[in-house]
Amino acid sequence: MKAKIHVTLKQGILDPQGKAIEHALDSLGFKNAANVRVGKYMELEVNEADKAKAEAQVKSMCEKLLANTIIEEYRYELQ
Amino acid sequence: MKIGVLVFPGSNCDHDCQHVFADILGQQVDMIWHKQTSVSGHDAIIVPGGFSYGDYLRTGAIARFSPVMNAVKEFAQNGGLVMGICNGFQILLEAGLLPGAMLRNRSLHFVCKDVHVRVENAATPFTGGCSPGQVLKIPIAHAEGNYYTDPVTLAALQANAQVVFRYCTPEGKVTAEANPNGSLDNIAGIRNAEGNVVGMMPHPERSAEELLGNADGRLIFTSMLESLKKRPLSMVGAG
């Protein structure tokens, strides 16, 4: 089963990279772009056919390593 | 005293720490490879700066799972002195030995320069040789030193005098302009509730001898040695 995982800074936590990109977009003329947030995208294969078990594993991976839940939030899709 | 300096793949301040303890302060120093599973027999453990595991995923995120970190946790739980510098501080945060997390510097730049920090708590084993409020000039070199924690944890840090160093002006004023990275409450270094684990972003090992033009950082290391000398024998070699 394949997991697609997104990790981003929590809302309310300053994202200096996002701010810099927002300024760059603005100077390119994209005046409507706002609230740019930069995150990480990860893909991995879970060797587990049972979706519930695979999901439990991916959640545990996110909690223990892939995201730092003090500053980041995560979401994932399983296919 | 016998000091252990951890070495991860990508550590690059390990030998600076060894130099300070061995060559300047005349102590015995062991370099401890991250795959070792014990740190027993040491009086203090230094988690040095660098770019452990290439800063992959997040700074310190992979290093915290190195086998030696279980031994360091046990050492700390038994009261052993643990000091994390720069990347070492980031590793201690990821390992949960200190509260909070590091964000990218507000400026997005890697900042490498001398800064001033004020000693906010001079009653720790790492600052006992400093006077309260003393200003130390120590260099920083990092891209992720923007300390963050939730408001409840911050209040607890402040209430328990766990903020050990704050970025300040040369005169000792804690101002927004003196904050090099956007760190919450100008925090440059903190300790755990028990007081035996400290993490700091500035590099005292880079400012520990007159030959380099600045020996302010040496006070941190001499404070550690003085505090170790005063420890009861049962604590020596804890963990």
C-alpha cells in the first residue's frame, strides 16, 4: 500500500520560507497570492494489505519521526 | 574529570569541544561514536554542533534515534550533566530531553557571527562561574535557531528559571534588534526542570581561548568542571 504524506507548519507558526515566496510572487505581479505555506511531501510503500493496519503504522511514523508535532501537522492518503 | 563528546555522522564541532576540555582545561576526553550503547564512566556528556545526518528531515530528527541517545537519556535521568551545543541543542529538543522545537531563522539566512547573551540563571551547573545578568560574547552559526514552544511551556520555562541565556545587546538589554533569529522571548539557551541538561545555540567552544580573541565561552566549561568537583561521589559516573 502506498502512503502519500504531507507535513506542514501548523497554522499560526511563522513560516519564513512561505513569507519569502509570497513576496517573490507579489513582485512577479501575482498580487492575489496570500498565505503561502511551505511543507514537505513524502511517499512510501507500506508492506501491509490491511488498510486499517497500514494507516495505524503511517500515523505512528508521522507522530514518531516524519513530523515534529510541536510545530508541524501532517495528513496522509493511502492507496 | 572524564568528559564524553558524542560523534554523529556530520558532527563538526566535536573536535573543538575535545580541544577545549583536553588541551585548554586539561581533562580526559573520550570521543563517543553514535553507535555506542553506553556512556557510563563519564562525568558529563557533550552533544556537539554540526550537521548530523545532513540535517535531513529536520535538524536533529534522525540523530535522536542513534543508539547512543538511549544511553544519554538514561545518563540524564540519573542526574548526569548533558550539554547540547547548536545542533546538539536541536538533537536534545528532538529527543525530548529539553522542551520545544527549532524553526528556520526569521531571516531565512544562515547566521554566523558573534552575538551577546545574558546569563539569566547563574545557579546552574553550566553557569555557576558567571554572575547573574553577566553578558557573554559567543558566536552563533545556524539556520535553524528560532526557538519555539507553546505558551504553556514557555510560561513554565520562565516560572522555573529554565531560560539560561537570552540574546541581548552588548550592554545586556534584551531587545528585538539583538535577537539574531526570531527566537521566542530571545531565548538562546534553556535547561531542563531538573537542571542537569542544558542546550544553547551559541558555540562556547569557539570562544574559549585568548588566542582566538575571546575567552567568554570558557566560563561555561569551567562552571561545569567546578560543579562536578562539588558533586557527591555517588553521582560520579552516573548512568
